[in-house]
Amino acid sequence: MYILNNALKNLLRNKGRNILLAIIMIAILSCTAVAIIINNTSDGIIEDYKNRFGSEVFIQANQKKQDQMLASGKYDPSAFNISNDVYEKLAQSEYVKNAVMSSSFRGYSDTIKALDQKDIPSNGGAGVSIIGPNGGQTSEDYKIPNLNILGGLTPAGAKEFENETRKIVEGKFAEKDGEAVISQEFAKLNRLKVGDVMRIKNPNDSEKSSTLDLTVSGIYFDGAKSEDVGITHPMLNRKNEIITTYNTLKKYNDEVNGDVVAIEAKYYLKSPELVDSFNKEAHEKGLSELYDVSVDAKSYNNIVKPVEGLKGISTTFMVVVLIFGGSILVLISVLATRERKYEIGVLRAMGMKKGKAALGLVFETLAMITFSLVIGLGIGSVLAQPASNMLLSSQLEVQDAMNNTNSFTFTVGAQEQVEKLESIDAFLTGDAMITIACIALLLGVISVGIGILYINRYEPRKILTERN
């Protein structure tokens, strides 16, 4: 008890030196706390991204190989084509846990009109070579499509019906093959009601090709506005969307020549580690070398890239602070021990053993660490949020600049819009507190170790004779 009381009194006797030590330790621990809080938060965001999107893959353009093809002058439109058969085969892969498939078909009708439809020439393709939806050539009887038919819903589309941005107000949703739902505005324009049949033609060969017959099973309300892109066009108006089942369009695609139906697919793998194996299998099953299967690059750039940059900066900052601050702490500890050599010599001459003299230094250091740790954690937890937002803002600016200079990446699939990360919630966790406490103890070991080394190296008589 005497040793503990004496250690606490020593803290008060040497106020100037101990205040200086406390300021340095608080500064080191505060900066370290900010860096560790940011690192832990960044790790959580990256881990969350991997859990949410790591197993979610799309077919994306291999920009390097596509640029090489274009630069060589050997442009072949069919090489950019991904057949519907490839999408179907990939959905059956052993690596795939679940596949979300949706499709779309741009049809033509001279009796059914679309919202925002203007006068369209009866033969939109006369004398013009037009590429079909999947890279194939159209016939001379090509008609300009005016109807947008969706086969199934993307996850984003299904969510709209869940949150009632869209909702069925009459009839029921399309469940059986051959059924379809239309918007209130579209139904009013064409005087359609539940039970009516729409006969839609293949615009590539409207005279000879079989028609797509859809029975109106329901009418939906659409509360969202179409995106304003500066022009009006039937294909840009959401209220023109005729929604049927995926199998309906799949069967119709099998009846006509070529792939007139465009498929969108999102694949969920059994594990994120299977991406490379799945990509290899995709090419073996017919996917062009101009494409690769990979995670969503856009969401990675919007979420993970800025966070990784933020984490790198905070880690570098922490290392610099620990090295620089630790060096200053060692220097001050050496000077402080030299100042106290006479005090140590007197205690040793009075018969105090080396262990007890060292224990007094340990108690002093622990008291100093505890005080500095509490203050440092408080300051760090307060500064972590503004510091993380400031660093993240700079990383987002750098990432935006890189995105603007990089080539455009084309993604094929039912891709959800992933919002850009604007801020992170940096807060002090239990793991962060333990890590910071360990660093504080390490600083304490460095500080007290110098004093203990001094006590063990010198005898009382030598210390007292070297007083001056």
C-alpha cells in the first residue's frame, strides 16, 4: 500500500513532467482511437458489402478485349451478342445458388397505341440495315417497335409492387402464361379492360412471324414518374410497360426466328470465392471472350473503393503517430528517469528491493495510462465522425475523377441501382476499445521499461555518487 500511495504522490510532486507526459499520451491515444474507429467501421462496411454483393454476379464487358477488337479494325457486331441459351445454361450451373431471370420484348401493333407515340412510318426499316436486340439482322419487313413487354420483374421492379409504388387496382397480377397486366393510362388510351386480348407482332417480321397473344389479367396504378431525359418516346414511358410472365416470352422466343427477346439475369453464387470458377465455366458454355462474369463493378466503386482508400489513409496516419509519438515518449521517459536517479538511489539505499522500486514506477505509469486512456477515448470518439467524413469526402472526389477518366463499363443483367456511399457512421465499439487499451499498455511498457532497466543496471552507491 505504501508503494501505491508513494506512486500517486509522485504524480503530484512532479506536475510539470507528468502533465507533459499525459499530453503526449492523450494525443497519441486520441489519434490512434480515431484511426482504429475508422478502420473498424471500414472493415464492417467492406464485410457487409461482401455479404450482400459478394455472391451477386453479372455478365460485364471485358473493356480491354473490346477495345483491342475495335482498335484492330475487325468489328463484328455478332461477336458482342450473348445468346439467350447462354443465360439459361448459366442458370443451371452447379455454382449458382439462385438465378433471377427477367426478359423484355419490343413488339409492334398497328391497332394498339402507346403513350407518347407519334406517327411512325409503316415501314421503319425500308432500305436500312438494322441490328436486332441481340445482334442479329432484321428483315426488310422491319417495323419500328411501339410496345414494351416485360417478362417477369427485376428485383427493383418487384420492390415497386411491394412498396405500392405500383399496385393492382383491377383484376389480378399475371400468374399464368399468356396473362399480362397494363397501366391505367395505357388501358384508357386503348379502351382495354380485364379479359381483353392483345395481339402483338414481331417487328422483325410482322407479316410472317407468329404473334404474341396476351390476355389482360389486371390493371395497375403507377405512382412513379418516368425519368425526364429531355425527349418523349414510348419506350421511355413507364406506363407503357406490359408485364407478363418470364415463361410467356421464353416460349414466344422459341417460336420465332432468332432471339427477339432480350434476357436479363442476376446470378447468386453459393460462395463469393466461386466467381473465377463460374467465369471460366461461362466461357466454356459459350460466353464470348469480350465478356466476363464478375461482381458489380459500379457498386464496388461506389462503396468499397472509397472505404478502402479511407482505411489506408487512417492506417498510415496511425502508424506515423505511433512511431513519432512513441519516439518522443521514449525521449521524455529517459530524461524523466535521469532526473529521478537520486530518488531511486535513496530508496535503494534505505533497503528497498529492486522489485518494489520498479513496482512504484509501474503504479505511476498505470495511473498515467488510465487517465490518458479515458481522455483519449473520449476525444477520439468525438473526432472520429468528422474526421471520417472529411477523409471520405476527399476519397469520393478522387474516385469520381477516376470514374470520369476510365472507360465505360457495360453490364448485362438485372442490376439494382446501388447508391453512392456519402458518409459512414463511425462509433466506438468494444473491439476498438480493447485494441486502443492494448496500444496504451504497450506505450506504458515502453515508458516504464526504461525506468526498470535503469534500476536494474545501477547499484545505490553508484547512483548516489553520480548525483551531480
